[in-house]
Amino acid sequence: MTAPWDDWNHILKLDPDKELPDGVTYGDLCATGTDAIEIGGTTGMTEENMSAVIAACAEHDVPLYQEPSSPDVVVEDDALEGYLIPTVFNAGSPFWITGAHKEWVRIDGDLDWERTTTEAYIVMNPEADVATYTEADCDLSPDDVASYAKIAERMFGQEIVYLEYSGTLGEESIVAAGRDALEESTLFYGGGIHDYDSAYAMSSVADVIVVGNVAYDEGVEAVRETVEAANDA
């Protein structure tokens, strides 16, 4: 069965803990042409601020996904197409590989399994909050990344492998190694994309690019440029 992300080029990730630039609305961002909106972040996440962003985006015709950082911020909302749950394959602490997920299955009402997909994260920026929290080993060669990608797909059945540079632009050779190791899974790339050129470069070596900070730092037109680049690549 075909997954929605098989046909995507671009995801806009919105962080409920961040303020939009003056004059920018969630409606403006939803209208940039992005294939999907992912709502989530590493710090400052609450059910209330998640719900507020979901409600603001729900009025617009773009698929919405929540990437909750913990079970207590999961929002049950029919506006959501589904939930994308990270599991950090290069985490130093096993809590972020299976420990946190043990708690997911304890939430009231059980998980909506039909709409829940895990993402095999490979964290690459040691300065990022996600690397600190998960004690990730970010000193990885192209072969290391390819190997993680392969076991994510072949041993753990992950539909999505997410190469996360979080705030810095990755090395194209490493990203390409991750993508080339996959046969059916989809490689998401996130980190450091801020304009057409950086979006085009990463779209050329990944299946789907994820942009986030550019919406807050540069605004709507910059996001549109990254969408255009992803579709051109």
C-alpha cells in the first residue's frame, strides 16, 4: 500500500513554542504549497500549544501530522492525518529507542494505531537539543548512516528514516548514503535549509526535505522558495 509521503517532496515543520514573524499567519504558511505540515518540537511542548497550532492549520487544505515529543502532549483531533513518533536509532540512552515508547502505549484510550507511524531518527548535529536529550552519537560516517538506515528498514520495518541535522546544513554525501541504502523506505532530511539553493541541494540527495526555522527566521516567501526547489530537484 502506498504511503502518503511516497509522493511528497516537502514538509513544513511548525514549532508551537515559537512565535511567527509579524504579519505572518498559519494560513499563509499552509498556502506555501508544502505537501504536509508537521507540528512538533523538542522543548516547550504542551497539549495546549499543540492544539492551538493544529486548530489554526485545520482550516486549510493541507495534510496535518503531529510529532509529539512525549505522550502527555498527544492531541486527539480529527483534523490530524496521523502521528509521527520518533525513535532515535543512534541515541546513547535506550530510553529514546524503546523506553519512551513503552510509555506511549499507556496513554488513556490507547494509541490510534491506524494513524501512528514511527520515524527512525538518525541525529547528526551534536549541538542540537535533540542530541543532548538523547545522548546521541553524532560522529557518524557515510557508512555508519547507511548501516543505520538499512537496519531501520530491514530489521525494524521503518517506513520513514529521518536524517536530522537540526539547525545546520548536512553533508550531501552522508545524506545520499542514507538514501541509497534504502529500497522502499522514505528518507526525510531536516536541518539548515534556508533558501532555494540549500533546499535544492538537499532535495537532490533526499526523498523529502523538512523545513522549519526558515518560516520563523525568513518568512513566507522563503518557505515558498524551498517548496519550489524541492519540486524542481
